Amino acid sequence: MRSTVRVILAVGFVISLLSAAQTPKKDQAPPEDLPTIRVDVDLVNVLFSVRDKKGAYVANLTKDDFQVFEDGKEQQIRVLTRESDLPLTIGLLVDVSRSQENLIEIERRAAMQFFRQVLRPKDMAFLIAFGSEAELLQDYTNSAKMLSEALGQLRVNSAVGGLHPSPVPTIGQPRGTILFDAVYLAADEKLKKEVGRKAMVLITDGVDVGSRVRLRDAIEMAHKADAIIYSIQYIDWSVYGGFGNPGDGDLRRMSEETGGRLYRVDRKYTLERILDEIQTELRSQYALAYSPTNPAKDGGFRRLEIRTKNKDLKVQARKGYYALPQSAH
């Protein structure tokens, strides 16, 4: 039923975009809910944010301020808006491998506050813990209380089973830290079937040991699920002897390819502050729609680039999308 409702909402989004184009509004209120990239009714909808040189969000741009390119060819922007009623679906993935043991309590408290701040009546969230295996601690819910109770179950090397058996179990024997597997499974099993704005928040040191899928496989599935990845690198330096930066490149690539960002926790940039910035960004984005000059839905990957005519502004958006048949979404 929920998926059906979201399909209706997706169509409603396209209609609302067209209505917004025909009836411009003055003194628009700050954005609340915005859709992620999606191919619906022959329109490609792209979710993105814009920042100035100081990193502040820019909120007063129109479609005349942008250019969009698909596979290097400029596309005609049909609509650009900052208004939508589409809900947010968010998955929080927490690393509970041995290297994170001393950080779990901090992660638990910060995540509880995050859910209380980010969830609105139409939003849904789920929680996955991953170490040597992946476990769904809480399925879709709008209840911050239920999510808080699930966060209370975070344990080092959490195993499949117990009160919340996971629909995304690790196949075979336990391994190391299956970061890529967890991202792939969350995208494929949880987010791909949903419609609307979708985001994945990872709290991890970024080290993958023994995943069956590769980094590029995890990124591809996130693209197919239309999910933005926000990576939070949280490292217990006592484990690594205070040297190196484990997993930095992999987390950066996952985030930048899907339109998200990589954050690093340190003494001044706390986990609480980072989660607050993420929830602010989720409410501070544009939705752009265009009819692609290549209408074929052949499953191929289309490279996307959004540019601003003001060179001092920076666009943050996913690098592309898969032109899947409607039945494959």
C-alpha cells in the first residue's frame, strides 16, 4: 500500500512542478520536502543543493540561473522549484564492527536526536547495523521512539536474529566489516522500491573487509535506488594508532557520485553537528525537471551535470542516473 501511495505522490510531484511553472509564487517559504532524481511521466527530476563560497545555501535562484547536461548535451529545463510534499525515506546505517566499539554510545545518542529532528509526519526511516553481518534493527517507521529503542540494540558485531530478524542477511560465514554489502543491500532491499526523496546516512570509519560486492556495485545500486549517500567518517584513532585515514577515498566516492557529502568527525566538528547539517541540507534543496533528448529507457547510465551561470556558486548533485523501464523502478 505504501509503495502505491508513493507512486501516486510521484505523479503528483510532476503535476505540482508544472503548476508551479505556470503560477510563480512570491515570498516562498523555506523548502520542506523535495524529490530525489526520478524518471516519471517522461520527465527526469533531479534533487540538488547550491552553496556559495562560504558554504551557505543559496535559496533564491530560478531555472534561468541553471544549465543541465545529459551525456554532454544540454537539456531544456522544464521546471525548477523548491516546493514539494513528497516524503523523505531515510536509512541510517551504523558500523558496529570491533573498531567502532568505543564510539557506539556517542553514535546512539546523536542518532536519537537526529531522528527526533529530521522526521516529519510523512517521513519514514529504518535502521541497519553492520559489522561482520548486516541486521535490520528497525524497519520502516515514523516513530522516533521506536527508532530510539532500536538504537538501544546497537552492539559490537551485531548478529542476524533476535527480535528483529533481518530481510537483508549476510550470505555465508561472517566476515570483517561489510560496508559495501550493507550499502548495496539497503539500496536494493529497502530503498529501490520506494518513491520520492531517499537518503542513506552512513556512520563508519570507512573500512570494508570482506564484502561480496565491490565499491562500484554498491554505488550502482544506490544510483538505481535513486538514493543520496551521506557518509560520516567517525574514527577511533586509538584503534589505528593515530595514523592514516582508513576508508576516506571509498566514502568520498560513494557520497559524491550520488549527490551527497563526506563528513569527518573531529574535536570541533562533532557527530551531533554533522547530523544537524545533514538534516538542514535535506530541507534546503532544489528540484529540477527536464524531458531528456534521449528518451530510451534501455537501462543505460546517463551522466548528469548541473551548472550555475554564477561561477561563484557550487552545485551538489548526483553524477547521473540509470534510464530504467518503469517496471524496473
